[in-house]
Amino acid sequence: MCGIIGINSSKPVSSTIINSLKKLEYRGYDSAGIATLSKGEINEIKSEGRVDNLEKNSLVQSMEGTIGIGHVRWATHGLPNSINAHPHSSQNVSVVHNGIIENSTLLKKFLVGKGHKFKSQTDTEVIVHLITENLKTENVVNSVKKTLKALHGSFALGIIFKDEPNLIVGARRGSPLAVGYGPNENYLGSDSYALKSMTNKITYLNDGEFCIVKKDHVEFFDEEGTKVNKKVLELSSEENKYDKGDYKHFMAKEIEEQPTTLKNGINEYIDKTNNDINIYNLPWKKDEISSVTLIGCGTAYHSCLMAKYWFEHLTSLDVNVDIASEFRYRKNRFKKETLYVFVSQSGETADTYAALDLCNKNRMKTCSVVNVIESSIARDSKFVLPIHCGTEIGVASTKAFLGQILILYILALKLGLLRDDISKNLFVKKLKDLTKLPDLVKKTLMTDNKIQSISSTFNDAKGSMFLGRGFSFPIALEGALKLKELSYIHAEGYPAGEMKHGPLALIEEGMPVVVLAPRDDYYKKTISNMQEVIARGAKVLLITNKSKDEIFSENIWETIEVETTNEDLLPFLLTIPLQKLAYYSALKKGYDIDKPRNLAKSVTVE
Ligand code: AGP
């Protein structure tokens, strides 16, 4: 996590750095800071909380310097306060850092022994003092090289030096870092978002590389300090995507955009002329794949779980699902007939990237389902399936979730057809239903008023549960995650049939419980489980789909009916009321919906 920006220019840089930091806030918003070089000194200003706080500081307005670095932090070591905010500086060096230095305690002991005085509780400060120490005997390049060799863990770094007023050093191991090229100025950024308003010409550093950013050119080196040549990539620029229009929050906008984003995804992947899915360029033959392993974190992991049900339903492939942070350290039995699918909105999630890297190193078949096509995960996968849903700004993932499950559903359908696991007739019927999905989502989005009033009950309760079976179980998990992250209410997602094995003990008089019971193969079983929680005093919000059949159950507190479609596609519709429930609960509580506490949009630390 955390965001880095560095600018080397011939004009003053502080206000551009502040503007770039605002764009990077999705990576962390515990604190922010800036350091520039002017009149032979390092000037550093930092503040707790959002970039707005930093901007309000009158000293920032008058900050001089044509070279500088800035940072937004998501705390790992030490409290989120202004002392622990980056940059961290000695008299000679100032550093911004993303990642974690795992041997910081040992290095600190060594540096304290040498007389260095530490101000913060962060791991980053050891980098500052180590470079300062190495500068006593080495030039800039060698001091950085020596320092990087001593660090264990992950980092993306931006470094300025009091005695080198013409350069910024950038370095990368584990955490992503990019260089941008402008007119008479060059930039360093933790990703292309921060740089996009200034340039669309980008170079990404590979693991272990470092660079020297001067105003008129940039030099790249490998870990041994040997110069390397790098490609300059041209990115597409879509500035208007940051605008929240008439909506109060990006999340509200992103929820409402879903009919359009689904339509975009469907248009990209469905070949209407041939009644097919235009994934024609899979780099592997159908007989080379006998199983699929889906890997992700958080909401993306829920997408993987959702896909497991579809892959099992539509194909004869063996399917496994894993949480990336678990997969990367497990003793995996890599199999060459397995397709490893990595799901990530940002494409920068550290655990997911590490899992991908591990598979690549073991020469596995890797495919990613991402939103950001310039991301590290997209770049390093052998095959990429973009979700085409546009930038998602709200920390709580909404349209990207539907985008991910759409593409995973499409992939399952395609593999099912290729392997003759489903007939062409059934395939075409399912494609037809899929093209109607955006309109059904649009209609389901209209159930607004009811959810607004229901959300108060969730806010007043000390906890809640979300239950579902089969296709609805991953959606129950996702609904609970949305409520937790936005409203800070304890919410558990559970398979409805599992309640009697323990969690039923949590049910007490008046506890709100969401039951997802669409009219699918699991309907009757889920309704029985619902009666078990009602009998113990739960206030049940039943979410089902419209049907002429009556619901035979008494004492249901509230019912929401989504539109009707085939059972594969009902999970898309069930998700909508759950997104809105979380949104309205947080709205009523007055919480920061787009930036919930303690979280960040892109989780680039493990
Ligand atoms: C969801 O609302 C989250 N904020 C979070 O769980 C997210 O899905 C997870 O961190 C994975 O992110 P990615 O899709 O960018 O890899």
C-alpha cells in the first residue's frame, strides 16, 4: 500500500506533488507528506490524515524547490500520526517508502550503535540512516546499492539527497514503481494513476532495479548497478473517469453504473455473429487443461468462490479456490495441466502478485482477470482477461465484483463448450440470457427506498449474519464483507446449512439476518434454514427473486424481490440489494463511504 510521487522539474513542484497525492489516496490515507530540496536544504512537511490536511498547512503553500518527493501512508509500523508519516529524512537524505522492511529491528540496532538517532516508530527510517551511513564512504549510486542489498522485505522507494540537487533515486523490490516522462521534467510514481495527469509515457521498473531520475533523462540499473535499457510504454488517458458527477460518493456512482459496465463486458466478449465467446486466442489447447485454480483476496476471492460453482456446473474441470496470502506460502503441488487464474481489480495486490509470480517461476499456465490492464498482474500473466468496467475509486469494490464474476462466468461457459461439457444449444441459450442481464440489473437497482429504511435496523444491532447456499453462498460472504468494511458492523457470511454446527448460538431476539433464497435448486433447503433462525428470534430480511409461487414461511421481517433470470445469473441480481444495504447503513452513520477507516483501495503490502 501507500503511494509515492517524485518530480524533478525546472518549475516549483510542491503543488503538483499535492495534486498527485490526492490521486494516490486510494492507496492509503492515514497521513501524507512532502519533501523538497531548496537552497541546499531538505524541507519536509507532514501531517496526520488526508492530503487535504497537508494542503491546508500554510508552509506547504510557500514551499520552494524544483525537485521533491511525496507520500500517502497506510500504516504498517507505528501509529498513523505525523511523526510516522513519510518522507523520513536525515540532514542529507529524504526517503518515501512503500512496503515492509523485515529486518528493520536488527538494522536499527546496528545504526543506533553507530550513533544514529531515530525519530519515528517506522521501519522506513532505517533506510534513511543506512544510506546516510553509507554516504560517508560511497557515492550516491554505491550507497543506494549497498543499502538495498542490506534490506530484507519489500520496497518501492523515492530518495532525494541534499548534496545531489539534480536527481531522484527510485528503487523497486516487490512493490511496484513507475517512471514517467514529461516536457523538461520526469517523474516517479507508485503507479500510473498518479502520473497519468502529467504524462502517458511510462516505464515500469522490474524487481531489483533502481533508477536515477534527472529532469532531462532517466537511467536504469539492475541490482548489481549495471545499466539497463528499458522500454517506454504509451498509456491511454481517460481523465474524466475520476469525476463523481452528481453522485454524493463514488461508490453510489459505481453501483448505478453496473448495467453499463456489464453491457461493456458483454459486448467485448460475446461474438453475436457467431453465437460464440470471442476468447479465441487462449494460448493453450483444451486438452492441456484439466483443472482450474482460482486465486484472489477479499472481494476478488469471493469472485473466485462464485466461479467455482459455475465451473463445476458448466465444465468437468476440477476446480480449486485459494486466498492468495495462503496459497503463496502453502506447499503447492504444481500441475502443468492446471490453469491458474488470478483475479484482481487493481492488478497490484501484493499477495495475488506473489502467488502469480510463484506460478510463473514454476512454469505454470497463468491467466489474470483484472480491471487495470497496465497493472503488474496483467503484465506478468501469460493471458489476460480484462473486465472493462472503468476505474473503480470507492475502496469497497462493487462494479469490479460484478465485472469479475461476469468474465469468470464467460470463461466457464467457453471452456464448457470447448470441452464439450455443455451442448452448443445450451451454450447459446445461456449467452442469450446473459445479454439480458444488464437490463435486469437496472430494474433491480430500483428497489432503493425499502433498503434505505431497512438499513437502520442493521445499524442498531450488535451484529448480523448473511446466509446462502450453493450459488448464493459466495454472495452472502460478499454482502457481509461490504457491510463490515463500510459500516463497521460485525457481519458474518455463512452457508445456511452450516448454522446448526455452531453459529446458530449467536442468534438472539431481534438480530438481523439476511437470507439469500432465490428460486433455484437450493431454495427449499434455504427456506428451512431460514425458519430455524426465525424460530430463535432473528429478524430475517429475505432476498429472493420474483415468482408467482408464494413463499410458505411465517414471521419474515422483510422481503426484497430481485428480477428473475436463469439460476446461473441470479447471483448478479442478489448482489445489488446487498451493496445498497451497506451503502445506506454507512450513509446513515455518517462514515466516509469511499475511504473506510483502516483500509486502502490497492493493497500492495503482504
Ligand atoms: C473489497 O471491497 C475490498 N476493498 C477488498 O477486499 C479487495 O477486493 C481486495 O483487497 C483485493 O483487491 P484487488 O481486487 O485489487 O486485488
